Amino acid sequence: MQNQTENSNVLHYFILSDSIGETAVKLVKSILAQFPTVEAKLHRYTFVSDPAHLKRILEKANRLDALVYMTIADIELAHLVEDFCIDTGLICYNLIQPYALEISRRTGVKPSEISGAQHELDDQYFNRVKAMEFAASYDDGKNANSLAEADIVILGVSRTGKTPLCMYLAVMGYKAMNLPLIPENELPEMLFEIDRSKIIGLTNDPEILNKHRLSRMREYGMSESSRYSSHDRILNELEYADEIYRELGCPVINVADRSIEESASIILDIMNLPVTWH
């Protein structure tokens, strides 16, 4: 019998993987995007290899009446999850075995059962890791003297989504860094010396920026009447950004109604770079 000990209005998702669980997380987030009003909590358990530990996780999932998504290559561990779910009535989605078994049936080749086989440590994998480290190290204008090393340079005023966009591009294997555009701050000279074809400007609608900034100030317990979120300040910053974009002659993307994924795809299309996952 399942029982839910936490807020019954919260939908719990358990991601179980003997690797990093990236496949299941992407799937779950894609599903949840269709239900923006549903309150959900993701519980992610990676590199699971111990049956006793796995059973404890499943017991917690059962208490919360969670939905279980697993990407476990090890057949014995996968069977442990399925047997537990059958016994308890817990809902479980196996995202590997059914597909692997069908391929095996059709080809006569047995699956390798290697955890995280898709993340083979090849040159592309290490390039992606380096790109992620680069994005983290040079976020929000840090170490701007390394602009020439970047594949993509993102410019924008505060709350235009520069950081998550750079991290998303980094996961795709591109070294992306961003610079905040603040009228009172002087931009590094190197910005005007590097190859301008790799510079992208971001903009947003004033009303949406105001909403995002108010939300950020509430998070930090700050007064919502601050100049940072005022309409006049936002318009001033956007005008300043437009001047910089015109001076640089760079493409500008309005991110108001766009997801990070869509913005990244547009950037790569502009720069004629492949939309690929390394």
C-alpha cells in the first residue's frame, strides 16, 4: 500500500540511474513543462550500484507515492526495481531494458549492460567538460581577458538569462562566456578587438525584465522599490545595450518568449555551428 507522508499536492519524481541519469532527467523535465501549474519535486539518485541502498531509495519513493524513472543498465538491479514496484504498486518506467531487449531480439546481439556506455570518455566528452568549466570560470564578466578563448560571447543586461544560456551551450560542447551590460561599468577593450562574429546580444521586454527583477529581489529579501527594478532604469539599460550592439554590429536575440533551448538553437544557427550533443 502506497502512502504519501509529505504535501499530497506535490508530485514526486524519482530518477534512478547507475550512471548520471541525464536521459531520465531530460525526459521528466520535458513532461513537466507541459504542466506548469503542477508542483513537482525531482529526487535524483545517480551511480546506484548497491542493492540495499537501492531498496532504501525505493522505500522512500513508495512512501511518497512517487513516479519512478530508471536508466539502469544492470539487469539484476533493474529487476530489483521492477519487482519492488510490482509488489507495492509503485509506478515505474524502465527507460532502457524494453528497448535494449527489442534490439537484441531483432539483431541477436546481447546488450553490454555497461553503465553510462553513452558517456564514453572520448575527446568529445572531455571537450564538453572543459566547456562547462570554462562557462563557470568566466561567468558574468569574470576574467574578461580570456574573451579570445571563447567560442561564443553573450552580452546582455541583468536577468536576460545569460548564465543558463552559456551553461546550456557548454553542455553542447561550446566554450561560452557572458558579460553583463551595465551603463556605469566600462566594458573591456578586448570585447572590441575579438572576432565580432562570435558575439551575440540578448534583449528582453521591459515588463518581463521588471517581473524577473522583482522576483529576484524578493528572493533576497530586498525592497521591491529599488532602482534596480524600476521601469526607467530598465529602459535606460536596454537603450545602453542597444547602443553597444549597434557599435559591435552583433546579432540581437529577444529572449522574452523563448526557452533556453530555443535561444541556443538560434545562436548556433546564426553562427553556422552544428546543433549537436557531444
